[in-house]
Amino acid sequence: MRILIQDPETKSYLSGDTWDVDENRATIFGNVAQAEELCRQQNLPEALVVVKFKDAIHDASYPASERDDAQLKRYSTKKLR
């Protein structure tokens, strides 16, 4: 698993102190809290925290800005059959 930060407009990834379209050169964070904190420190509220797995079907991304509990309630918690 790799945790990255992505610019949602350009689709480029944070790589050190620049942005790069090649995700293989992206900065990898140890956990999502570290990625979220860097986005707060660098004032990147529109950036996405991206969690990439070996099997890309499980990849996930979400805005790094503070999460709104009301927004999270929109997602269904129903079991899939």
C-alpha cells in the first residue's frame, strides 16, 4: 500500500516540493494522518489523499481538507449482497 497526495486538477502527485505526473516518483507517506497533516501545513485544502493498493480496484482517494461528518453520512452503510 502507498499513501500519496494528488492535485485533483492536474492529476499530478506531490514529489518532494514539486508536483509530478509520474506516481512512481511521488512522496510516499507512512500513514494517512501524515499526508493530511502535510496538506494542512502547506495549505493544500483541495489536494487529495490517495491510498493505492497492489490491486488498483481497491484504490481510494478523498479531499485532504477537514472532513465534514454530515458529508460522510451521505455514503450508504448497507451491506452488498
